Amino acid sequence: MNEDMILDIMRQALQVVVFTAIPPLGCGLIVGVLVSIFQTVTSIQEQTLVFIPKIMAVMISLLFFGSFMASNLKEFMMTIFMRMPELISK
């Protein structure tokens, strides 16, 4: 296994991590900003008000994007397992 192969695997792994993490993190970010705007407009300064909507948004996004995330991870792992003889022999 040479440096090019290691760098290629690491690039693919980082790409899979980013594509897998974007849906729940993005939904949590959007809901957090909306709740913060609501708090600013209504002058409600309760810090715990943000947690429940963000948790619900992340859970709902996991329901909608879970199959995409799982197939993305499965595809990456299948690629790694298929390349295993090539990686071990060099």
C-alpha cells in the first residue's frame, strides 16, 4: 500500500463523512437560527427553548435522510472491502 492509495482512501472517507453529516447538521442549524430569530423578535431569552425544536428537527431529518446516509456508508464500506486484497498485497 503506497501513499497514493492511503490518500485516496482518506479523501473518500472524509467525503463520505461530510455527505453523511450534512442533512442532520443542516436541519439543526436552520431550526436553531429560526428559533433564535423568534426569541429575538419576542424578547424571550430562555436558553433551553432551542433544544427541543433542534432535537426534533434532527430526528425528523434522520427519518427522511436515513436511507441515503446508510446507503452512502454501505457503498463506501463495500468499496473498501472490495479493495482489501489490493491494499494488503502492496
